[in-house]
Amino acid sequence: MAEATVTSKGQITIPTDIRRVMGLKTKDRVVFTVMPDGTTVMRAKTKSIASLKGTLKNSGKRVSISSLRHT
């Protein structure tokens, strides 16, 4: 188990072993999601929307990046 301390500015340093496992590099972004049971999940945000091109089966409908809702 890894541990970090929150600074007075609300910042933490992600421990080296966690960064390594998640493949995080300098300037990478992470996303925090609070689950209904109160658990918080941290995910690496390392893929762009453009990198997902071609991963979905063609439904015949066109979807543009501008029509996607950013969450």
C-alpha cells in the first residue's frame, strides 16, 4: 500500500511505485472518480479521443468529436 500527504495547497505527490505501475510521466493527467460507496478511483488519462478512432463497430451513425460531451 502506498501513502501520500496532502499539502496546505491541496496537492499530493503520487508515490514512485504507483506512477510506475500506472505508466505516468511528467505532465500526464489523472482523473478521479468518486464511486457511490465513497471509494475514489484514480485513472491515468493517457489516451486522446483521436487514438480511439476505429475501435467501435460501425453503427452507420456519424459522430464528430465536437458532439461528444466532455466529462
